[in-house]
Amino acid sequence: MAENNERSEYFEDRAGTDEARFHVVPHGDGQWAVKTEGEDEPDNTFSSKSEAVDEAKKMAEEARTMAIIHNDDGQIEKQHNYQSE
């Protein structure tokens, strides 16, 4: 339980900052959402995962952060890093 609290606090600390990342996550009946780290509501929802991935990558590239793609079970399957060095 302490791990979940630490994880939630970590994401809350990043919310609204330049370090916030964009996540593609399952969202209801076959839908996919792009969510900003630490935010409850999705930025956008899509009928296909590929559309959501394209949008998350675009948003992450513009913000110079990361797009994190999750599978149907919510596990991370891929990350795209657009952070400046």
C-alpha cells in the first residue's frame, strides 16, 4: 500500500510541470486515452490505439518529454523519449 501512495505522490508532483509525460492507456469499451501524468481526466480519447499513440507521440515531441504506451492490461509496453539532452 505504501508503494501506491509513493507512486501517486510521484505522479502528482510531476503534474502540470514540464516533466509530465503522456500515457496511452485503455479507456472503456475498446477506447484508448491519452492522459497527462498526474491528471485524472484524459486529454483525448480515440477509437483505436494507433490514433492515441500518434497523438501522444506528437504531444510528447512538442513538450520535449516522453510518450509511454501501455498494453490492454495497463502494463508499459513501449516508451518514446523526446526529452532534450
